[in-house]
Amino acid sequence: MEKNKLYELEIDSIAEDGSGIGRLDGLVVFCRGMLPGERGVVRILKVTKSYAVGKAVSISTFSPHRVEPPSCPNFARSCGGCTFCHLDAAEQLTWKRRRVSDCLSRIGGLPDAAALVAPVLPSEPVFRYRNKSIYAFSPAAGGGITCGFYAPNSHRVVPIRETEGCLLENEMSREIRDFTVEYMNAYGISAYDECSGKGVLRALMVRTNHRGPREAMAVLVIHAKTLPGMEAYAAALCAALPFVVSVYLCANTQNTNVVLRGDLRLICGKPSIRDVIGAFPGAPSFEISPHSFYQVNPTQTERLYELVYAFLPDEPQLIYDIYCGIGTIGIYLLSRLREAGKAQERLPILAGVESVSSAVSDARRNALENGFPNAAFYCGDAADVTPDVIARYGTPSVVILDPPRKGCDAALIETVLASNAENIIYVSCDPATLARDLKRICAAGYLCARIQPVDMFPQSGHVETVVLLSHKKPDSYIHIDVEFGEGEGKIPVDKIVQRAEQYKPKERVTYKRIKEYILEKYGFKVHTAYIAEVKRSLGLPMYDAPNAVEKLKQARKHPTPEKVEAIKDALHYFAVI
């Protein structure tokens, strides 16, 4: 296969970014714009050892599931905001379900994955659903500025035409976007150009609520320390669109893809907007600040949280919410239990863990404002903080894991397994890392009782998945009659205690017990990762991470010789080695 040459290609699958997947001479070829079942001529743009990238020149056989023209006109102009606009809604769900089951089978080694994965819970609506939009500014072709979304794999902005808009943005977002572009053009404010390093306006982030009085937040991101006239813009925006209750300025002069990096300053209005999740009496409300993690599809968020509620065990006493963000899942569950008739004193204890300090502050405030003063939230890396939370509260009724796309830290999973939780509810936004983590959890004695994908992002390849994991139960029981005493076929009474001691199972040695032993004997603490490193060096059985990252963002710290010897001593003490 050679670059720039033409080849006939048949597509048999589709990638998350919407590219059709075919094969030529045993090599995988990605071709954006083509769908499974289609055949056509492609020009090869890139060839590597493991894959190639092509561009469709002509299509001779079309898929019956193709939407033509694509549902959003910006898609035809190579807008990267959506990836599945050329595929009908029902077939989008088919491929999302297949992607989840393929990952669970191929990466997770889950038998009968295709049968276990339920049909994807569809979204209603499939357009205008986003409560958060980030628009990039760029110089307009005829002068002035425009804004839109980046083309795939580039920083070229595809402008959103005023007459067409974006099919994912809601009405409040559209009005704020249109007002901002018109205002900045009227006052001659330039857009930042990455190539030349000149210009001011970088991006506009809009957040909106779903229930309650309409509220929206606008965050203007600039490549400068300040913007003269920002106060006047904020006042004009709030006057023209009264639902705008919060306006921020973010001074981001760094060479980074992170939008809200730099000094963030409230210019006008409230520091946050308020939204309500659920339509039931006593449904919880949440304060959403610029950095808050909050699901972007509010209708599907309520359906997803209802799934988590349905997966709860009967009469839960203690709930751990790991990667809890601003506390939405845990607080929603407490609200549903209260609405179902649970008295305040009979509600389960909720303990959340989150690494972002501002999110923890929001979670604590949200819990208080929704009437749950006993809910507790702890700040720190989940792998570091969760062992202390478990040591304080004990074995949970259920652990909820809602990690970012990279999945759960291996040390955290070991901690959760050591907690002896009867149930784990895993909320995943990436099927590959979900499969990796489920393989580790199922190897420790859990079964996937329910696997339910949820279409949180129509018109894209992303899919959310909720999994209920429960401890394995025996398939059957054998009844045995035993006689004690002297004589043939009987067990001597004086041997009972001796045999009981002989066959008594060893008490499980947890990382917590090893840490406590070392602290008491040596007077210093050791990290869970240090214990794991020593165990690994001794060849002891560990839970492997088959898809572990090849390169860490920061160099891994290693235990000192003193701590290594202390850990080995503890392992000897507990008869692990």
C-alpha cells in the first residue's frame, strides 16, 4: 500500500470518531465519511506499520442507514463537533452496543458479552441536548471574527453559520453565541490566531441549566491579561439576555489546549448557576461553577441516575461514591431514597471522594442545601484517600465508581476489593478502560449482573455504560449429615477443635493491616503503591493492568530501602512470604 494512491475499499466497521474501518492487504484502513457496508474508492493519505488513513474519492455502494444530506449542515463542512451525523439514530445505537460488547469480550475476557450487554438506552431528544458548549474564535474570511468548532485532528475552526446554527447547542447557548460575535465585531475585538500569536479572543464557554428558572453562564477566554470594556460587554449581555446570570473572564495566555487555564475572574452576576436533576418531589438542585464536572445531556443524566438507583441493594446502610465530582450521583440517590419514604435518620451514610478541591467544596455545599448534613466528602487522589475512608466507615453496602475516561487506578481497585463490598456500581464513559477494570474486578470474585449502555451523546461515537457487579453466589448446595462421638463413621469430639484450627482459613491480609503494622512498629507510613511494588518484586500474585499506560505523566516514586525492609517484615509477620 502506497501513500496518495487509489484503492477500492469495503467498510465493515466504524470507529468512535466516525471513521469507517476497512482492510487492505491485512492492514486496517480508517476512512472518514464512509459507513459499514459501503464500498468505494479511497485515496491513501497516511501509512504506518499498523494502520492507514484514507479519504473517500467516490462511493459505489451506499449503506441503507446513511443520512443524506447529514442531519447537521456543519458536518458536511468537516466540523468536528459531531461524528455520526451521517448515520441514522437506530444504527448509531446498534454500533454503540457492539462497541461495548466487543471491548468487554476482547479486552475484558467476559464470556457471552454480547448477550449480557443490554440494548442501548436511547436519548430523547437527539438534537439540542447539550447544556455546555465551548466555541473557538477565529478570524473571519471577510474580516472581523467568527466562531465554531475545530475540524477533526486540527485547530482549524469550522464557523457556525447564523442561518443554520449547531444542532447540538440549545437555544440559550445559541443566543449567547450570536450576541457575543455581533458585539465583538461591532467593537473591533480581534480573534486570537495560533499561527501568528496575535489577537485576543480565544473561546466562549456557555453553561445552561435544564430545570427551574432559566439560568446561563458565559465565560469569555482571552489571550491577554485583561480585556478593556469587558464590564460593558457583561452588562450588555445580561441586559439583552436576562437568563444570563453569571459572566466570567478567563485570561489564558498559555500555549495549551485546556480552555479554562489561567486567571478566572467573575465579572458580573453570581459565581454559579443552579440546576435540578429529576422531576420528583424533593429532587436535588446543584450549584454549577465554571470548572464543575456536570453531565452535558440533562435528560439522559436523569435516566442514568435512575439506573444507578435501581441497581442499589435493598436497605443500603453505607454508600461510597468514588470520583464523586460535585456530588451529583450520591446526593441524587439520597434524594430518591428520601422521596421513597426513608426517614432522615434511616438514610444511608454517604461518603464521597474527589481529587478536585473546588468540586469537593461544591459537593459539601450541595449536600447541605439539599438537606443531607451527614454526607461527607473527602479531597485527594482516589487511590490515596479511599483506604482512609474505608478505615473510618467500614465495609460499604455498595461502592459507586464513576472515573474519567482513563478508568480506575489499579491501587484503587485493590482497595475496593479489599473492602469486601457486596455490590459495585461502575459508571463508565469509555468501554475500553471499563473492560480492563472489569477483568480485574471479576477475577476477584464478582459477577456482572447488569450491563446497561446509555446514549449520553447522540450524533457522536461516545457511549456511557452502567454495570452492576455482585459477589458470586454458589450454584447449588450439598446437604451432609455428620455424627459426632466414638465409633465407626463418627468424628471424635476431642478432635473437633484440633481439626477446626487445622482447617481454619487464614484471615485476609489487607493493605490497611500492613500499613497499621508498619506504623505501629516503625513509626512511619507507607503508600499502597509501595506495598504493591514490593509484592511485585517478590513475585507475589497481583492484579495486572493489561492496558496500563506505557508512560506516566510524572515519574513514579519508589520506596526507600528502609520502607522496603519494613514492608517485607510485615509480609513475613502476616505469613504472606
